[in-house]
Amino acid sequence: MTEFTRRGVMQGGALAGASLAFGARPAFAQSKELQELAAAAAKKPPVVWSESSSDEQMKPVIDAFNKRYPDIKVLFIRNTGGNTLAARVVQESQAGTSPASLLTGDHQQFEILRQRGLVVERDWKPLGVDAAITPKPHLIATSAAIAVLVWNKNKVKDADIPRNYMDLVDPKWSGKVGSWVRAPNMVSLAKVEGEAKIRDFTQKLVANKARMYDSTYQLAQEIGSGEIDVGLGLYHTTLVPLNQGAPLAWGATDPLGVATIFSAVVSKGANPEGAQVMAAWLGTAEGANAYEAGTGRGNPAVAGSKTAEVVKGRRTSEFTIDETPTYIRLLAEYNKILSDGRTRK
Amino acid sequence: MPGIDGLRQRAGRYLPALLFAPLLWLVFVPVAILIVSAFKPTGFLFDPGYTADHVRDVWLTGEIWRLIWQSLIFAAGSSVLALFAGGFLAWLTERTDVPGAGAMRAAMLLPMAMPPFLLAIGWIMLASPRTGALNAAAMNWFGLSFAPFNIYSMGGMIFVEALALTPSAYLIMAPAFRMIDANLEEAALMAGASRWQVLTRIILPVMTPAIAGTAIYLVVISLVVFDVPGTIGIPAGIKLLATHVYDLLNHAPTGLPDYGPIGAIAMGMMLTLVVLSLVYQRMMKRAGRFVTVTGKASRARAFPLGGARKLLAWGVWLFLAVTVAAPLLALAWTSLLPWQMPLNAESFAQFTLANHGLFLRDPALLKAIWHSLVIAVVASTFTAVLALLTSWAVVRAKAPGAALMDILAFLPLAFPGVLIATALIYVYLTVKPFPVYGTIWIITIAHATVYLSYASRVTNASVAQMHPELEEAARMNGASWLRTMFRIVAPLALPALVAVWIWIFAHSLRELGAALILQGADNKTVPTLLFAYWTQGQPTKTAAVGVWMVIVLVALIAIGQGVQRWASQRQAES
């Protein structure tokens, strides 16, 4: 189940492929071009960085960045849910106002911005960024959301612990199983497992009276409280109640569903130079570790990160950037099954 | 000197023109943006091209009608319950001799201090099937093998939404009950009518505008509200129209909000609202029947409840204990836990003040409190004044364009706050002379727009109940229109105005959807802080913020209640 295979790496997305290459890089390196960009950025307004994490989570990340680049000012503006990052940039650009300079989120949103000519496309290598984590000229892999099985240790006997995602549709979990109401986890798994198998799993999960949650944080809390026993959640959101002392445990699925989270630089932002420096820094071990420490979301491509340990030796499953149309089609289809399934009955 | 007709003519000539400007700006412009978005291929206002695809796709599929049906069940259920509960309690406290009516009035407003989002969380803690405290207690005490309550159901959603709506229903109807002319009752009693006949043939018909306005308000608000359907409905797998709009906004697979379909749905909601507005206006045209506040002194006679007095009083307190105290206690209990766990003896042993300590030490808190207070004070004051002037122009002056003006004032109700906020982003991004984008003022404008509907329903009912003879008398004595408004209309409408002010103040302080959409670098509010904790998977910290928020709101509402009592006494004396 957990054996690392060549096939998994080849089938996985940008991050899975990046893990070996990037792990060998030095922790931090400053090229001449990077120094020049940093000098230019220091003379400009603050780098407005927008993503879904909270101010509280982002403060230590920005503090760490400012230790390295004290002259580049950073202003964080939260985009709750992270689903209107691109929409806000389009609106602000159309109105002639400076949008945020740096965004971190789903690659689909950044593809829309790329099509509108609103993101910086460049060769990131001169800034010291490994090509393996820049699958496209406008994207830098920053972290990842990893699908995991979660269960309540007090409610689930050892013999009943789910070994893989299909175990969740066992009738013994009827009404006691939970899921994120969105389907990125399912879509990631579909890359290796196949569309039909995952469609079948999703339908059976709904039929098994799965409780649907708007957030995987909430899913993890409800499993911790014992309201439901098991669920398909995300690694970094499971850690929150786990670290608070909740009787939770998690296990990897096989294959391991991975959704890479990227950063992109907005060309019409007030300080795209500073945003490039910051995006490049987030791709270093120093930046990635600071980001993981602040947000809980780590970069599996960075050797030594907690998230890399989770991924290590496992078969991963993720659509590549070039397969985005397939990703979007499946996401729409599976989302509909999850959110409509029981109402439709 | 012109008589009342001359007064109406002059005011009718100028006031609507003056009022149209803010109404058009606050309501028409954002609504127009939403509608235009429905016809844009990408949903973005300034993108090229037009298409009817979104409207066709949304309204010609079976899905929308299924969602509407589900939403109507939810809206009808919660509205009927809230209307009955709010109306009955308003009648009890305003027109009967129930003991402790003053305390009940104050207590009835307390649920308003609890955002529906927190109310839903409180009820999840109490009545979720496997860990709910009420279920555990019922199963232990009565030896049941099953959980008797399931909050994750349509019934559970209706129940919690009805609780959230009851204070609004009460607040709209209580001033109307209070203002009923006692002479009508006296005359009926003198003519030999029974108390029951007075209630059914005098009180209820006189209350028709207030009841109709309240019913329409409740139905529409429960059709668009997201808090309860989002918190309880999503886990339960029950999808409503509001949840669907939320999905389109936040869960679109392309990564961009589906503004086109959202605009198309908003159009349907808007048309429904226009029809409801016209129905409401037709009812108001017969407002002569409902004129009850005259220049003649009258003193309301309390309906004697007889032997049922104490029973009903206990019933009210039990209702308040169950609906207000129980979820608040559940929330307080949760705020003392290290992580979310069942509310039982085991969790009692885990009590910690850490969540409260962390929250009170949060440096962002003071600033967020200040922002929230400024927004709430300005939005509630501005909206109350605008609503009164609009009501006067619509109900009393019956000025040209009055019907349109009333529809404009009512229209924002059709749109969830998040949609209004989305439209406002466009408005204030493009209108450079008003640099409010990213500041607390754009949230203030959003709240003024969203809450104008409620305010205008209350002030409409209040103005409808005033006899024109009072203004006529002032005018006969040489008072100008402005002076008449200040000395006659405003004082008579003061209880309703204060009620509106308190309602908007409380709702603005707890409003989340628009504040989140409009969040910039320096305009965070208390609810956005609360939501930050919630979305980080910290329900216990969320509960701690919620508890403090409710405590502060209760104190502020109590102060507002004192002012309202003073205003009522002043009105009675005058």
C-alpha cells in the first residue's frame, strides 16, 4: 500500500515529480538577478500577498521573510476560502486599481489570470528556483493538500480501522462517515484509480449517508468529538485537533491524493518585483519550512518538511497542469454528486 | 398658508427627488451590476459581449426548481413558526396583563445578540444525533435506545432559523401592537363584543399591515439566508437555493466564481421581490383602515388573561430558556474546552480558560471592535433616518414614484449580503471620487443597503398607523414641513425608529458575509475575526469569541432597550 513506485511519480503532478530533485538543492541561494529584484522591490510599495490563510498564520511567515529581506515590505490580505483570488484581481485590474502582487492558491485560478495576461511568466531558474517546482512559467509550487483517512481512536476498534478509501463505503459506517463537500480529494485519486472507480466510490459514499462538511477543519473536529467515526480529510487540517489533544488518528490512502498549491505573481500588482522575490523564497527550504510552520500546509518537494515525510515512499496521484481541463470536468461532476446526492433522492 | 394637501404637494414634489438619489445609489446601482453580470459570458462586468445563456441554463433546468421547492419548505416552515412566536409574544407583552411584560420585552431581544451562525453551532452541540447534550440526557434519563433529536435535518434547520427570526418578527409587530388605538377596543367592548371578538375582529385586522409586512420579510429573508442552511444543511446533505448560490460563489470548479448564473438567480429573486412589494403596497393602499394613532388621547386596555396569566408567563420564560439560554450555555461550555467534544462530565474535567485568554490577548481585537462599532453606529443611524423619510414619502405623501421608491427600499432583501458586497466592489473600484474600497466605509454602505429593507418595513407600518390629522394640526398652526417631521412624525415614530436602530446595530455588529467579501488590509470586524478562528478549525476559540460578542451585544441591546422605553413613555405622555 505504501510502497514508493516509479509509476506513481510519473503519474503524479508537479509536486510528486519535484520531490527528488528539489530535495537535493541547498537550503538557500541568492543569485545576482534575485539581488537586483530585491533591491528594486525595496523601493516600491508593500508586496500585497493574498491567500486563504489567516493573519495569525501568515504573520510568522512574513516575519521569517523579512529576516531574509528586511527592506521589502509585505502586506497580507486574507481571501477567505481562497476562491475569489483571481476574481478580485480581474475586477481590480479592470477598474484600474492595483491588485495584490502575490497570490497563493489553486492553479485553475492562475490559469484564468494567465489567459488574461495578468500574471508574470518567466524563467525562475535565475532566481534560484528549481525547475521541478515550476511546471509552468507562471507557477511555483508552494505547498500541497494531501488526502488522508481520519478516524476517532476511541470509537474505532483497531480491527475496524479503514485501510483505504473504499473502506469508508462499508455499511458499518453508514451515518458515521464524513467527507469534505468539495471533491478535490476524489479528483486527485481519479488520476491513478480511474474516473469510473472514483465516481462509484463518491456515489457509494453519499449513499452511505456521509455527513458533508464545508471545511475539512470542521470534518476533523467532528471526528475528534465523536459525532462521526471516520472520514476522508486533509493532512494539514487533521493536525489542528490532533495537536489540541483530540483522540484522532490518520492514515494514508493508496494512492495518496495530492493537490499542489501554487504561488503566482500578478503583473499589475504594485510590487511584482517583490512578489517574485517572495515567491522564489517560498520555494526554498527556508521559505517552505516557515510556511509549513505557520499554516500547517507543507511542501512535499522540500526534503525534511513534515509533509515530505508523509509523502515519502508512497504512491501519489495528481493530475498534471496540462490535464487541467480533465481536472475541472471531474471536479464539477464529483462536486455535484457530493453536494446534491442526498437532496436529489 | 397651505393645508395638508399643500404640504403633501410640496413635500411630495421635492422629497422623492431627494430620496431617489441615495436609493438609486445604494440599491439600484449594485442591483443593476448584478443583473448586467447575468448577461455577461464570463460574469465579469467589464468583459466584452452579452449572452442569455446563464439565464436560460439556470431557469430552464429542473435543478433550480428542485432547489426552490426545498427552499420554500424551509422558508415557509421557519417563517410561520417565527411569525406565530413573534406575533404571539408581541401581543402578550403589549396588549395583555401578562406578569413581567417589561422583562420579557428586554429578554425577547437577547436572541438578536447571537448571530445565527453561532446559534446553529450552539444547537449542533445540543441536538446533534451522536454527541448532542440533549440527546445524551434524554437517552440516559429515559433509557432510550435512539437519539430523539436530530438537528441535521430539515426540521432542525427550520427550528433554528425560526428561532433566529423570532426577534425580528417580534420587533416589527410589537410597536404596531403598542400603537393600536385603544378607542377602537373601547368602542367594540361598549357595543357588547367579547374579548375574543375584539382580538379577532379589531386587533388582528388593524395589525394586517404589520403582519403582512412581517410575513413577507420573513419569507424572503429565509429564502436568501445562508447561516443556518450552511452550518446545518450542508452536513445534512440538504441543499437550498442559498447554499447553491454559495457553491457558485465559492466552489466553482473553474476557480472563478460563477457570477453569470449567480446574477441569473438574483434576477429571479428580484422579480419575486417586486411582486411581493406590489402585493404589500396594495395592502398598504387600504391603510385608512389601519390608521390608529390619532390626535385623541387613548390608553390601551390590557387584555385580561385570567387564570392563564401565570401559565403563559412561565411558558414565555421556558421558551426563552430553551431558545436563548440553552444554546448560549452550550457555546459557553464549548469555549472552555481544549477541542470540540461532547458536553458531558468528562469534558467538564477538561475545562480551560486558554481560549478566552488567547482571544483577549489578540492585538487585532481592539481594532476590530472599534471598526465594528463605527460601522454599526453609522449604518444604523443613517438607515433609520433614510427609512423614515422613505416611508413618509411612500405611505403619507403618496408622491409620484412612491411605488418605485418602496420597491427600491425593499429590493435589497432579495440579495444575500455577499452578492450586494460583490456588486459594491465594482461600484467603489470604478467610482474614484469615493475612495472607500478596502475601508470600513464600504462595509458601512453594504450594511445600510442590506438592512434598508427591514427598516423600511418597520417605518412603513409605523407611519401607516399615524393619522394625518396630527400633521394637519401642526401645519394649521404654522409649522413648516421640516418642523412637522421633527416635532410630530419623528417623535410618534420614535419607538419604531429606536427599534430599527437597535435591530440594525445588532445585526451590523454580527454581520459576516459582506464584511468577509469586502475585507481589505485595514477593515477587519469582530465577526471576521470569529470566522478566522472557525475556518482554522478552532471551534472552541470561535465559541470564546462568540460568548464575548454575545455579552457585549446583550449589554448594548439593554442600553438600547432603556432608550426605547424612554421614547415610548415620552410618546405616551405627549
